[in-house]
Amino acid sequence: MATLFRSSRSLRPLTRLAAQQPARSSLRYTSSTSSRHGAAAAASVDSSSTETPFFPDEPAGPTVKTAIPGPNAKKAIAELHKVFDTRSLNMMANYQHSYGNYIADLDGNVLLDVYAQIASIPVGYSNPSLVKTAMSPEMVSAIVNRPALGNFPQHDWASILETGILKVAPRGLNQVFTGMSGSDANETAYKAAFMWKRQQQRGGAHVEFTDAEIESSMNNAAPGAPQLSIMSFKTGFHGRLFGSLSTTRSKPIHKMDIPAFDWPQAPFPNLKYPLNEHVKENEAEEKRCLEEAEEIIKNFHNPVAAVVIEPVQSEGGDNHASPAFFRGLREITRKYDVLLIVDEVQTGVGATGKFWAHDHWNLQDPPDIVTFSKKAQTAGYYFGNPELRPNKPYRQFNTWMGDPARALLFRSIINEIERLNLVENTAMVGDYLYAGIETLAQKYPQQFQNLRGQGQGTFIAFDNPKRDEFLLKAKTLGINIGGSGASAVRLRPMLIFQKHHADILLDSLEKLAKSL
Amino acid sequence: MATLFRSSRSLRPLTRLAAQQPARSSLRYTSSTSSRHGAAAAASVDSSSTETPFFPDEPAGPTVKTAIPGPNAKKAIAELHKVFDTRSLNMMANYQHSYGNYIADLDGNVLLDVYAQIASIPVGYSNPSLVKTAMSPEMVSAIVNRPALGNFPQHDWASILETGILKVAPRGLNQVFTGMSGSDANETAYKAAFMWKRQQQRGGAHVEFTDAEIESSMNNAAPGAPQLSIMSFKTGFHGRLFGSLSTTRSKPIHKMDIPAFDWPQAPFPNLKYPLNEHVKENEAEEKRCLEEAEEIIKNFHNPVAAVVIEPVQSEGGDNHASPAFFRGLREITRKYDVLLIVDEVQTGVGATGKFWAHDHWNLQDPPDIVTFSKKAQTAGYYFGNPELRPNKPYRQFNTWMGDPARALLFRSIINEIERLNLVENTAMVGDYLYAGIETLAQKYPQQFQNLRGQGQGTFIAFDNPKRDEFLLKAKTLGINIGGSGASAVRLRPMLIFQKHHADILLDSLEKLAKSL
């Protein structure tokens, strides 16, 4: 294995390795299966059989050789469990053998991966362009010489930001605070919101802290540690550290036994599907939720500094709302002078068929803050208003403040997205996939309930009454697929997921539907 | 620059690059200056002039060519400020030109770095062994194929942990939860403590959550979100996210305007120096602090689940306490069945002359949890008690749960520490450096007040009445040095800091003392 890297002239060692993987098996599907989803194929000018693969040396389909976990994986899991909690383990992988849309395990199984590390792999395993970046002198230095960015930024940090993270900044936002995880991104955004709100209450950036504020802050008491809040939405997910977990409302298992702030939650619209058959009810439901949100903002005993919301509630079960709902929320937050934080940790970076999911909303007035992580492979938050920079240094600060190595990787991901036109690809393949599942839903209505995500790229989900069995069985058909909420099957393919992959997935989904 | 990496047969490209840097200037110091610190040199069998340098191609001393920031740095800082807050910027660096103990800027200045990215660079800039690791196929895959470790760990994760992070686990602790930053490490440790305490109150791992707990947890209310607390110490620092910041008690600027939990703080001993002249007073002070800590644990209205403490309060001004104090705290926490979390984020990984600073305490009964980050280049917490694994999966979980790339780097750091015997080196050089500063303190008592850290490796500090001016002026003499608390100058050299570096530092300290 290591010998493949000895010659650095080979820039695609992992590619070559992947190409050596067995690509054919009894479970291999070819693009000819697309004819089975005639409705979907007909809806598109492009047909999957004429599609040019982004990675021609990708496996042609999944390979399933053993039960998963197989004997080698079982041994490795037992070994790992001695020192690391493996009870949430889904599959032990060999990433050096994984390539493109395919994840390999330790027993020769190679699965089409439409879960992608909980929606975190953007452009494929062992992507050759990213491998090249990973081997670059800039990356080597970034790995070895990790700076404390707030104190000792590296000479090219502005350029790395401008040609990377900021190049894809949401419209209206031109500043960034870099961090390390989605939780971290949201919590630093909340901190910015609290500082901004108190500054506003205080009368501006020039007003000094009072002695009472200074003293009480050190005692974790008001006014220095104020009784302000962040409003989030029921079934939303924003992370698992103490501040972010206080806004997370997904499942009790995420929150149990952890002290939390007394912060409010508004209802998130519970839409009925298919949308076109429930237009009036859904409008009424969204109106009700907006009214309750407004009521909380007006009256909650710990005043709301900011509202945080996901464009699609991703851990909470793939709950969608209409662009009109989000525009309404923008209006309300503006009316009461609270910030709107859009948590794009899971929705961001292309998977909804727009680079940022909130691009679907056609906002006149952009969000105040947008947080990112996962597919960006780094984390942080964007903002545009200079007042969101705290009035003094060292208020928003930590040792690392992000990771230049991951910022370099995100830049490389952005370049790959542009090179292969992957956002547009995802929009197109998403439509194709959605149409295919819609056809399946007509045929097997029990197995594909509440199909959602139309026009949202590959960010598609449906409910299945035997969801966990569905997910488990998918592996035996060569598909790695994830769930969310109580009963949702959530599709989170990478941005390099093409129609021929969709055909494999659709074929497996039909097999699953038949077998359950 | 990039061409240096084209041939991968060259395993020390950054080394070679660094060697090309101008090493000689009017401000260069040689080991012959050690004779000026005769007392220190005499105290040691080994003299700096006979010392073998770890990195023979390191610059022989600092180079100062311009004011810092110089013209190139000024331009780059202005550019960066447009998109990134630079008000906390100390120095803009070029890390590809930095090597060993020396940090380079954009104007040809090369400084001896005894601050080391806020105590985060363990074995030198562009360390050749680390460069080799950074270019390895394992690292390239880890960069490109970042897993969701809790769900899809990589096949060699157990081995990476066992031959790396766990190889240096503190005595009595054999499990790890990996994370991404010091704040993250502490907050996940706090979560573990709260889950453990509630489980204990509930009557064991087998007792199911009640409906009341399940419902209230989703509303951020007790009993599901319990009114428990973490006790920390005045002037302690444990991070800046919402839970960790609630235990941080360093400075108002760190806490202002951020909502905080109603958690208690105990006094940290305020020792008088020199220690041998204040034995009785200091004993009384430590007794007072322990009594107050016990009082809080017994009576605080939000029951204490865990106590968190730094072996040396590092951001709060380099405040030390005696091993007896920490043994007393271990006794009290055991007596009242609360966990003892030792925050080794800044003290860990060798700088105190032991691998973990709490190794100095001779505890019979180890801490329950030890957190790490900074020099480890990754983060997380160690524990030993299996009950600190939550009773169900997905309670302590997040997408990435650490970073295999950083875990690989820490393993390489550990190997480098062993290869060069760097913990012992740091103990020895620390004694030499301490003796040298002690001599200076006798000569310039105003400039080196409350010298502390004897026997604690290079983890040395002193107070200076014009501290900020002292730090600024140090740069003009070719030394990058940091402060902490209100008036402390804190030394945080890397583990590869040798006597000949100490001589350069001592010489500069004397120049500074004379000039202020």
C-alpha cells in the first residue's frame, strides 16, 4: 500500500488502488436498469446510459461478499471496543480502499454510499484532486505547523479564505469566523449574537462595560452573563455541546442528563404530503408556526437574541418548510430586531441543488449569520454586518480558531465542485432520483410514505414503517443508507452521485420495498 | 517552494528550506553567552556548549531585520483584516519558513519562539519526522476521507489509538473519547460527568429514564436537564464555549455578554514567592481553599457532579499549587463522590518535565478524567472507569468525534518525544532555565517578580510590572514570548528547547530587564 505513494509523480495513487478493487459481483447493477424507471428517465433529456462518468475508474456497482459486518470487521470491532465506544458503530470501513461513491469494508464488500459519513463527504472518497491537495507543500506545512490563527495567522490566510471559504460565501455575507465543528460553528455564532444584542441594549460599540457587568460576568450572573436566549425549533438539531444542545430538540437521547439553558422552542411546520394535495392545510400550518414564533419572540421571559433554524431539519427527520415560511421568519426577526442564524451544517455545500439551501428562499434581506461544517470539511460562520465583530479583541477567540489544513481542503472541494459543475449535477440527478422514487411510491405506497425534497437536489427522504430493518437490509443489497428522526430514510449522496448511481439505488429501493 | 516537494525521496524539504534562511544577524547569540549565567551552568553537569543539538540545521539564533510587523507583514495584515478579525493578531508568520524553535515572519525576521502557538507546538516547526508523517499514505487518506468515527470508524482506528493517544494515557486511565479542541474536550468530559452522576442518582445503568425525564429534557428543564453543576476555580480557564466558559473564570473579557450556567467557583491558592520563605502562609492558604471547596461541594444549591482544575492555571496567570493541595482535592472529591477532571490542555504533553503535569502529585488514586489538546494537536479526554461510558449509545456522539489525521500526527509527536527523550530534556533544560532566571531575579528583582515553576520543566513564569511593554520589546531582541493573567510573562518553549536556546533567552531577558 505505502509503496503506491513512494513516487509522488503518481498523483492518483488511491484512484489506482480503488481501480484494483473487485468491481463486479452478483449484485452489480448497470445503467440498463434505468429502463425500469421509465417515468423518471423520460422526464429528463439526458439519459443515464449516455452520461459521462466523473470517475471512469469507479466500481461499476456494489460488491457484497459477506454479511456486514463480516468476519474481519467483527474482529476489528471487538478490538476497537476495548478502548472506544463502538455501540453506535454502523460499519467499519477501509477508506484507503474506498473510492468515489463507494465505501469499502474489511471483508471485500464495497457499498454504494448514499449516507456519506452523515452527509459529510462532498466529492467522493479518495478524490484524486483532493489527494493532490493533501500531498501539496501547503497542506504538509498546515498539518505540521498548526497556527493559533487569532494571534499568529499564516501569511497566506487571507488568500486561502478569499479563494476558498469566502468565494462561496452566501449572498450579502462577506466575513467569516472559522471553527472546528458544527457545534462549534453554532456556538460561536450564538456568542456573536449575544454580544451584538447586549451592545445594542447598551447603546453601541463605544459604551464601556459597567462595573456591575464586569463583576457579575465572573460570577456567571446577570447583567454580565445576561438572561438572553436563542430560539430554536422543535425537532431541530444544532449540535451537542452545552449551548448548541440547548437549541437542539431532536431526541431525548441527545439531551438527557445534560444541564440546559432556559431557552424557547417554536413549533416547526408539520407539512402533509404530497404537497400539492394539501396546499391550504400546509399554509395554515406554517401560519400557525410563524404566529407562535412571533409570540415567543415578543414575550419569552429570557429575551431572544437570535433565532436559529435549519433549511431542512436534517437529524429531526427531514422536515421541510416552504420558502414562504422562511421569508416570513426573516420578516419577523427583522421586525423584532433579533438575528436570523441559518444552520447550513448539513444542508450546505450543494446537496440541495443550490450551493446553500437558503438560496431556495429568494430572500430580499439575507440571513444575519450562516453556519457551515460537514461537507465543507471545516467549520465556521459567515456574517455580513460589521457590528457582528465584537467591539473589542479577544471576545471571540480561541487557540486554533479553525484549521488551515481543512480550509485548504475546502478550497480544493470548491474547485472540484466548479470543475465538474456539481451543484447543477446534483439538482439534475436529484430531480431524476425524486421522479424515480415517486414512481416507486405509487407502486409501493406503504414503503415510501411522505416522499419529500422535490426540487431540493438529492436531499430526499421518505418514511418507512420498518425503517431500521429497511436500512439494515439495504446493506445486503450493497447500499449504505441512513435514517433520521423516528421513521425517515434520508438520502445523502455525494455531489458526484450521477444518474447511473441513481439507477442502482432505485433498483435496490424496489427490491427492498418488495422484500419488506 | 513547491518544487521542493516534487521529489518525495526528500523527506526533509522544510528542513532544507529552513536551513536556507539567514541564520546570522547582529542579534545572533551563541552558546558562549552561557558563561554569563555561571550559577545556572555550574548547577548542571552538562553544559550548553557541549550539548548536541536536536536539529543541527536550525538557525543559530534570531534574526531581526525590521520592526515587527515589518512592511510586508503590515500589508498582509491589512489585507486579512478585510475578512477576518485581526485585532488579536500578535505576529503574522510564514510557517513554511519556520523551523525548529524559530518562527519566521514575512520580512526576513526569524524569532526564537518560546510561546509556540499558545503552547501548542510540541516538537518544532516543520519537524522532519512530522513532515514525513504528513506525507504518508495514511495521512493523505485521513485528510481526504474524513470519517464519522462513531458510525464508520476506519479499520486501523484501534491501532492508531493504541500506538498513539492511548500509549501515553495517564496512569489508571485506559479509555479515550476523542474530540477537536480543548473546549470540546472539557465539554464532552462534563457531559460524561453529568450522565454518570444522574445514573448514580437513578440507581444504576439499568434503570430506565422516566417519562418525566424524557419530556422535561426536551424542554431544557429538570429532571431531564438536571440542575447539576461543575465546580471550577477562580482564575481558572477551561475554554470558551457555553459549558466550558461557565467554568472559565480568567477575565471578564472572556465571559462578558455570554449567558452562563449557575455553577460555583472555589478559590485557587494565591501562593507567595519564593515558596521556601512562605511555607506556613502557603500551607494555610491551601488549607483555606480546600475547606471552601469542600463547603461548596457539600452545600451548593446546584449539586456538584464534577470538579475541574488545571495543574497550573495557565491563562489565569500561571498560578501554581502544591501536590499536597491536589491530593487534598482528590480526597475531598472522593469523599463526596464527585468526579475529578484534570484539565491538561495546556500543561499536558511534556512541558512540565513529566508527560502529564498531574504526575507531579503522586496521587494514589488517579483523576477520573484527564482532558488534553494543544500540544497533542488533537483533543479529547481519558478515563478509566467503564461507568463513564454512557449506558446507551448515541448519548456521547457527534459527526466527526475527533480527527484521524490529527491522531496520526499525535502518534508521530509521541514517537519524536520518545526518540529524542524530550520529556527528560524539558525537565533538565527547565531546571537550567529556572536557575538562570533566578540569578537574574536576584540582580533585577523588580523585573522578575514571583518567579514560579521550579521543578516544572520549562513551565516557568514571573510577573513584570510593565509586562505588555516587556513582551513587545522582546520581539525587537528576536524573542517571541507570551503573557498570561494580569502581569505574568509565561514561558512556553517547545519540548525541543535546549540549553543553547535557554542561553539566548536568558541573555535577552537580561537585556530587557536592563532596558525597562
